[in-house]
Amino acid sequence: MEWIFDTEEVMNQIRSKISEEKRTTDELGYISSYHNKMVKKCLERKKLVIFGAGVYGEMFLSDLIMHKADNICCLCDNKQAGKTVLGYEVLTPSEALKEYLDATFVITPRQYENEILEQLDGMGVKVSNILILTMLETGLEIV
Amino acid sequence: MTKSRIAFVVQRYGEDINGGAEYHCRMLAEHMLSEYDVDVLSSCAKNYDPWDNYFEAGESTLNGVKVIRFPVEMVRDQLKFARLCERHRKGEDGVENEWIDQMGPYCPAFVEYIKTHYRDYIAIIFFTYSYYLTVKGLGLKLPNSILLPTAHDEPNINLPIYKKMFSTPKGYLYNSYEEKEMLVSRFGTEGIPSRTGCAGIEIPDDYREYMPDKYMEYNGNYICYVGRVSNGKNYRELNRFFLEYKRRNPSDLKLFVIGKIDDRMKIICSRDIIYTGFVTEEEKYAIMQNSRLLVNPSKYESLSLVMLESMACNKPVLVNGNCAVMKGQCIRSNAGLYYTDYFEFEETLNYILNNPEANKQMCSNGMAFVRKNYSWDVIVDNVKSLIEEIRE
């Protein structure tokens, strides 16, 4: 019988082929060891909230998903609450804190790390529950 | 026999307007001339940042379409606008009107015109949900209004002013099933008559002979990106993925990039990436028709015309699977593959490049898909049937 191309069928074959191999960013040439350490740290935490629903937040989230992270609770953002990013809800920081009290907040925006750190500190998030991601050092960002 | 008259409402209108929705509106308006007399109601602006008064106010004709332009009476104050955005997002009462005036293009004369002339038209089709003309026009709750939202999942769509607006049109023209699904699930628009599919594609002639001489040396061994080179289009990721692909899969394959590079865009220069700069339409099609496939890394599209153009050029497509619309188009057409990370990018690209039989089927599937769903005859009939339905 004549073979008929089917996008979904081929995508399933491709996905299963990839998952048989080592599917981590470790082997990608543009990824830094700093990035791999950050991912490892994040995977070790019980609950994660990604602070920032912009380009960097989404980039890092997508990378954590690739690493099969199962501890991501949501994203939070001062301006973009209400939307979803890669299937995850974006809450306001206070909503996220209320919902996930003991979560680790990963700060992703590039220019406002200090302001966000102060904001989270002011809201009562423990310093040990805050990680700052320096996107420029990950290799994910091109400058 | 006298034809009935319809109107399109769009923020900017003209042949040299740089914008996907505006181009789409002009194409649709011109094609609807076969069935109706068509007016376009627009602002005098050519640019949106800030809105200007480039065109003369009043009536003119463009390719058979009567254009009525209204002056922009206020330039957006960016600082004020940003503050209003914040207050509006927080749900503060009483800022909606001020916010939409600032969003612009602020043309109160358009609102007055439409209040008194709406009966001149059997249907008024509002293009794009977000601007002043649409919000104010739909706010009049006209019995003949149709919204063509060009919407995708973005923060502003959740603002209170739009939530109210989405229940007011008498009909909807959706660009894709995914766009419809999003608006139905979020704003409950399922009870409003609608059609899906409102942009057409011309099947281009064979332009391969227009290939610029300087690119002949590549023998068609390249993949092609067509569109604005910007962060908004996720070009940066394609740049990174393609160079990684070349590192792991050494070959002569190139990436051709056709499109304007945004001023703020930082790109990596490489001998494997060819930036064509400005090309004519014929050259664009020649480059697409000579390529191995078209790649579109964008995450936010309510419809990717370039993806359909590639299918019409008999080429497979490779698109970002995080964009629901393009992924859906891929699955419905069986004319391409999609990726959500680097590893899928590599495997899907290799699959298309190395499977001639699959490649051949993808090409013919794409062409058939475009002919069936996106030829202008089909689109005009689709739009006409909605107009006639709401007229009843």
C-alpha cells in the first residue's frame, strides 16, 4: 500500500527518537556551565515560581521544561498577570506568594534584578528562596 | 445592477503601509469589490508610533476602493499612556475612555461619521480588535458590525475594555480555528455567527528564473526565513538554532533571510546565514521557490501569510510548535513539521531534507491546502456568506 505522509505521525516518531537519546541542553554548543548549574539548582528545589513572563522568563521556562522539571508552579509578573506562557499561568507576585508560600522564586528579567529582589524581600520571601538568573551568562541569550 | 455597499474600518490604509493587518485589510477590501461597493474608513495616519496625519483627510480612491480618512486629533503621550495602562490593568474605574483615546488613532470625527452613516452599509467590518476605531465603533452596538479581530494571546487582550467589546459584534471573521477557540473560551463568543478563513493567497507564477545571479552558486541548498528580523518574530532563536545545527551537522546548507532587520536587533554574522536585504516580489518568490523549505520561528501569529505563501510555492514548512496557529495549520495541511526546542528543530529539519518522498507529499499537500482553503474565490464566498447571514 502506498505510504501517506502524516504530520502528527511523523512528529510522534521524531519525538520518540529524541527521547531515546540524551535530551538535555548540556551538549549544546551555546550553553554555558553557569546555565547548567542554575538548571540543576532549580531542579533540586521543591517548588519553583519563575518571576518574569517576558522573553527571558519564557526562555528559561522552556529550558526547564526540556529538562523535564516537574516542580514549576507558575510564573509571576508585575505587568503581565492573566496570560499563560507555555501552558503555565502568570500570576501577580502577591498571588504567587499566597498560593505557593514556600516556593523558590527565580528572577529572570535582565534589568530589574535589584528592584525585584527588594520587592520579594519586602513581601516576606526568604532570601534562601530567591535565585537570580543572569541570562547573559547562560548562553541562551545572544548579544 | 447596483451593488450593496460594505465598509471596512482599519487604523491605517494605503499601498505603502507597513503592517500585516493593514495589508490583509487592503487585499480583502479589493477582492470584495467583485461582490460589493467597498468603502474603507480609516485615519490619516501612516505611522503608529506616534500616530501622524500623513494622508489628507476626506475621500479618495485606491484600486477601486473608496477611502474616507479622518484626522488624528491627538498624538499619543507615551508616559501618560504607560501610566493609564497600569491603572487600567488594575481595574481602576473611569480610565477606560482615556486609555483608548491614548491608544489611538484618536479620530472622534470617525465616530460621528459612523453614527450617522452606518445604515449606508449592509455590513461594517472592523479590522483588529485593539485600536480606538474598533473599540469606539463596536461600542455603538451597530446592527451590522463584524469584527475581524486578528487576536492572539497577549496581555492587553485581558483588559476590561476588550472583555466588554467582544460580545458586541453581530458577526466574527476569524483568521484561524485556534484564534476562534481562544476567543470562544475566553470571551464566550460561540453564539455569535462566524466564519473562519478570511485571508487569501495568490498562487504565484514560476519565478525561479528571477533568482539573483549572486545566489546561483548555492544551488538551492538553503532554507528560507521571510519576515521582519526582530525579537518579536523570535528570529534570535532561529539564528542560534541554525548555527548550532550547522556545528552538529556540517554541510553546505545556508539560511537565507529575507526581511528588514529591526534597528534594535542584534544578530550574529556567519558565512552560513545570507541576509538578502531588500528584494523585489519576483526575487522573493524566486528565492522561496528555489529553497529546500521555509522556516518560521515566530511564537505569536494569528495567521502566518508567509507560511501559506510557502505552501503556494510548493515548499514544505518548518514552524515553531509553540505557536498554536502555525502548528494547527501544519497538522491540518500535512505540509510540514514543527519544533518546540533545539533537538526537535534538528530532527525535523533533517527529516524534511533527507526524505524525498515525504518532502514531495508535503509540497503537494500544501498546494492543495492553499487552493482549497485560501484561494480568493473561497475567501470572498466565505465573507459574503457571513455578511448575508447577519443581514437576514
